[in-house]
Amino acid sequence: MSISIAVNQVSKSFGKKMVLNKIDLNIEEGQIYGFIGPSGAGKTTLVKMIVGMDRPDAGTIHVLNKQIPNLELLQEIGYMSQSDALYMELTGEENLKFFAALYKLSKTEQKKRITYSADLVNLTNELKMRVSTYSGGMKRRLSLAIALIQNPKILILDEPTVGIDPELRLGIWNELLRLKKEEGKTIIVTTHVMDEAEKCDYIAMVRDGSILTRGTPKELKDLFNAENLDEVFLKAGRGNE
Amino acid sequence: MRTLALIKRICLEMVRDKRTLALLFIAPLLILSLMYLLFNGESADPKLGVVNVDSDLVGKLEQGNINVKQYEKATNETIVEESLDGLLIMEDESFELTLQNSDPSIAKSLQMKVNQVIASHVPLKRMGNPTAPVDFSNNSMETNYVYGSSETVFFDVLSPILIGFFVFFFVFLISGIGLLKERTSGTLERLMSTPIRRGEIVTAYLVGYGIFAVIQTVIVVVYSISALDIVLVGSLWNVIFINLLLALVALSLGTLLSTFAASEFQMVQFIPIVVIPQIFFAGIIPLEGMAGWLQAIGKIMPVYYATDALKGVMYKGLSLSDISSDILALIVFALVFIALNLFALKKYRKL
């Protein structure tokens, strides 16, 4: 399998605080890759740099063999940020349409993708409502639908399931698994929920700007002789100190 | 096409926000009308108390729009108690005028009127006296005006300044807060994760808010000319053109300064620093009388050039070529601010 995302010796600090310290990562095509770690670990900074919205102080990032930042590449990356960056005065449909236009989708394609992504996140009936009337979960779902709008090869989702009820969470995860399996998409997910981490093909545990340990969920549990990933995380953390 | 999508979105958001629309389109009209009424109001006739003044002179004072009240005896206390603007006492053929002077402008005008009436009155009584001063009072002097006419009021000179200032102020505030909202809500960052270019964002913002600035300018100018009857000697198109340039400057300055604001509240804090000082240099106070370094400050204010051009066109009837240096200055301001905007967005992404 080919490498979809390659992160090479990336460091970043804000002022004096070191947020990321010489991160190396290779993400294969068609994988669900999870960044697991407490808030403030540097997960968001890392995914933002992969999208090209933040510049590393040192090191390079390649996505689909092209160096970041690269404008054309953004066409292939669907990004969902941690905060819901939505236009509150507009309806859900207008939000989707706006982003679809930014990705230069044709009119027919726009319609198809809006129907598909709205259906995926169960928002079809609420599309005509203004986003300001949406609940927190609905806004989260709309953000996810926007990330999918241009049918990108790579999905980067920053805490996608926060504030979403368990049933829909399961539905979204099933869809992510399907996108991976049937469409061969590469998906990066950040989360601090360990049962979601179990569903990833490969996980990297991030803390204080470094990767504590990485591997498939099974490998990690075997390696640390742990029953679940929570335990792995605690043990990996201790081993580092 | 991305620019077009962004412009469409900005317009849609603006149209949904009825209050901001009202602020943009109706507030300037309200303030202009209020200023018009305030500055065009006839001042009330001053109240003058007189003691020992012959009825002939009283009649003349009354003809001169002075409210005369006669007293047997009066002192300074009378002025205060009766709230008179002045007191005229005649003793031994000489006049003594006491002014209340709580409002110097009223006092000055009363003093002038009384002086005029007495000057015209006294020589009449001394007819035949060769040393009597020449009588100027019977409109023997003809007055001509280079600009405007005897009907010109202060508001006619003030209105071009006000029009320019409103366009600047409201466009500055609304475009600045517009881009700020985009920043604080995270949507600007979200935009930066799409293949849009920084130039496309800046262009869309200029055009999107520019559309509303055009509508505002047309409404304000047409209203002032038709409803408030403001003097417009030059071409209406030139007035609109100057205001458009000023709106462009305000737009680019507003979006630029929003970079340095973390919240709407901080954006409002720019008003006393950036907007209010421009009023002082807009021509309400003549720039010529200022100290050299103050004049230099005035010359880095975009509103100074715009109001100078507007006064030129509206009041003096100048053509665009007469005010080309003002126009050029505005264009330079806009270009510099737009370039800085592009640079400021680099914080988000290099491309």
C-alpha cells in the first residue's frame, strides 16, 4: 500500500511552549488513523498542519506525495474542525452549497453531494432551517457533512463525534468504515474516547507534543499487556516518565 | 467562481441581518435629518431689557428682531431673574450694555444688533452735524458671494463632510465586524482549508460589502439632495464616485484593522482612535489655521481628502480634474490597505 500522508520531523512551538516535538508519521492509504490523547496534547495543531492551515517550525509534511502547503491538494482533503465553523445566519443547505461552490463542484454534482452528505448525517429534514436554530449535535453533523461535500480522498476529522448521541455516533462510524472499505479513503480522526480508538486501524497516542506509542489497537494491548486502550495509555505514559 | 460564491454568501448574510441593514441605510438618514434641523433652526429672538431709552429707539430695536422689555430700574440681578440676554441703560446721552453672556454666541449677536441700531439711530438725531458717522444701515452696500449665496447656511458646507464621514464610518464598522465574525467563529480558518486563494477572499469582501456601500452612498446622497435640499453645484455622479472610493478605503481599512481585534468589542475600540480624529480633520475646523505638524497629521487621514473633494464638487462645483489630487490620494490609500490585507491573511496560510 502507498503512503498517503508522510510527516517528517515536524516541530512547532507557540511562544516558548513546545506543542509538537519532532513528530514522524506515515499514514497508509485506505486506513483509519486515530490520534488519541488528552486535550492540549497537540492533536489539533498536528492535523491543522497536515491540512496546511498552520506552518511547522521545522520538518516537512507530504500529502499524496505533494508537499504541504499546496492549494490543489486541498481539493482532496475534507476537514472538520473542532469548533463548528458554520454560518449561523444561513440555512444548513446554504452552508453546504457555499462550500460545494468553493470546491468548484458542478450544479448537478452539488445537488447529488448535498443530498448524499445531508442524508448521511440525518439532516435532510432540517436543511431548510437556519443553523442558528440547530442544536449542538446538529451543528456537529452539519460540519461533518461539509467535510464530505467534495468527495475528498482524505478525511481529517478533529473530534467528530463530540456532542453526538450514541446511536448517530455508531451510524457515523459505520459510514466511516464503509468509506474506507468501499471507496478506499484515508481517514484521520482525533478523539479522546477510547472505544472509538478501538475502531481505528492504527492509533498514535499523543501527549505533550510527542507520540508515546503507536500501533494497531491489538498490538498495543499485547505490547503493554493491557485489557483496554485506557490502560495502554496510562502505562505508555508512565513508561515515558 | 469561488469569489462569486463568497460574494453571494456575504450578501445573503447581510440581507438576513435586518438590523445591520437598517444601521447601514437608515441611521445615516436619521442623523443627517437631525443635523439639518438643528443647524437650520432660526435662533430665538434675544431678550433685551431697557431702562430710560426713548420709544423711538425701542421701536427700532424691535424692528431688528429684538424682544424689548422696558424697566424703570434694573440691575445685574434683573438680568438673571428675568433671564434677559442683555440690558441697555441710557444715562446722560451714553449707552451702557450689559450682556448675560452665558452663551457667547448669543451675546455677540445681540451686541452686534444693538450696536447697529444705535449707530443708525444716533446720527438721525444729530442731523446736520458734519461729524456724524456715515450711515451704512440702509443696505447701501451690496454683497456678492464666490460660492453659494446669501441663503447659504452652515449646514450646506457641513453636509458634504457629513456625507463623506457617514459613508466612511458605517462601511468601516460593518466590514470590519463582518470579517471579524468570520475570524472569531472559525469560519475564516475553515475557508483556509478549502482551495480558495487569499486574493479571492479579499476581493470577495471588497465587492460583497462594496455592493452595500454603493447602495448606502446612493441613498444618502439622493436623500440629502432631494429631501434636505442640500446644495449640489457639481455632478451627482462625481459625488457618488468620490464616496465609492472612500467606501473602498473604509472597507479595506476596516477589514485590515479587524486583524488586530480579538472581539467585536475590541473592534469598537478602534472608533475613538481611528474614526473620531478624522472628523476634526474633515474640514469642520479649517486646516489652514492648525499648527504645521497638525496639518501633517490631517494629511494622512483619508476622510480629509474625501471631504475636500466632496466640498469641491457639491459646494464649489469643481470637476473631477480639479480634485484629481484628492482622488489619487484615496486610490493610494485603498491600494495600500488592500495590499496589507493580503499580507495580514498570511497569518493563516502562505498561499
